[in-house]
Amino acid sequence: MELLTIREAADRLHLSEWTIRRWVYGKRLDSVRLGRAVRIPVSAVEKKIKEGTTLADAR
């Protein structure tokens, strides 16, 4: 399983890091915790892309 940092996920989705953090903590985006670090599976990011996530959905 390939994992991304919050910054890498934000870059791929063209969203802010804060939006990704809100999604992770709000359970809208799957994540894995490694100690204090949060990582996002590539499959979760690809799923959001296929869903056609837009900036309006980020709110």
C-alpha cells in the first residue's frame, strides 16, 4: 500500500493541506496513523478523484 503525506495528497487533489486535515479528522478521507504521523493511502485519493471532488465539496 502506497501512502502519501498530507501535503502530497493535497497536491494531487489540488486542495489545501487544511482541507485534507479536516477530511481526515472528519472521517471523509481514509487515513493511516503511524505514531503521530498521518498518511493517506493513494487508493483513497484516487477514489476522491473518481468521485469528482471539487472545491465546493471541500467545505
